[in-house]
Amino acid sequence: MKIEDCFRIGTITKTRGLKGELQAFIDFETPEKLAFDALFIESAGKLIPYFVESFKMPQKNIAFIYLEDVDHIDKASILSKKDIYLPNKLKPKKRKDEFGLKDLLGFIALDVNEGELGEIIEIQDLPQQLIATVNYKDCEVLFPLNETVIKAIDVVKGIVTIDLPEGLLDIYLE
């Protein structure tokens, strides 16, 4: 499985005890909506599958995990500081009222003046605002995601209509 076919739910922070239990920080927004019996752990840029024997969240954002065949601290310690992924098909669907600007990842950006700019390939969460990235005419173009720029969002078609500030594209294309 490739990383682009999955979504990240958290990171293994450390081992817990001598019997291979792992402690993880789960930063996925709604972990209680996830149902899985296997997960993927990133190692050297590849995703390694593991069957889950036990997954408990005794407190917010903290999970205790037992994985099949990871039954000793030595086996568990090599998984420390690794990211945890699940297949995209297990990602819970959001209701329309739960849709946020971060969900525009993968949408096609359509400027009112320039036309189609391309797919939003990244969304950065900066302290002041969200910044979207598209590849337009072989250039990486960044633009803000806010009420001033966004004119319409078509969730069904996966299109976000935007009105970029005058001259923004010229900066990237020169």
C-alpha cells in the first residue's frame, strides 16, 4: 500500500511495559469513528501492515496498542517515533455541516479570471490562515484560503471557485 492511498491518524510515541505494548499520540480529529483491525506503520518510506490485537484510548489523543507478533519490548522499540496510517476507504465520511477548508485537499481550483488552475495538492495550516498549493503551468502556486478569495465550493463536483488577488499569479509565472 502506498502512502497516498492512506491517511495518517497519529504517531507511536514510545513503548509501554515489557510485553510489546505501544503508546501512540492520535491526532486524527474523530478517532472514535474509526473501525479497523489492521493498521500501517511507516518505515523507511514504506507502509508495513500490522494486525491489531488491542487498541484502547484511555484519554484524549493517547492510545495503547498491542500488535500481533509484537510481543516484546525489543520488537516494539523499533516502531517508536513512527507514523500510523489507515487505508483511505476507512476514513469516515463527513456530513455537509462538518465540511471544513482543510477538506478542499484534492479539489480543483477554478479562478474566476484565469480558469482552471489545477488540483489542490497541499494545504498548509499557518498561524494566520490556511494556504493552498496547486501546480499551474509547471509552477507551484500558493494562495490563501479565506472568505475573500473563495467564492464558491461545489462539494459534489470537487471544485472550489476562487478569485485570486490581482497580480498573484504573475509573481509565480515571471
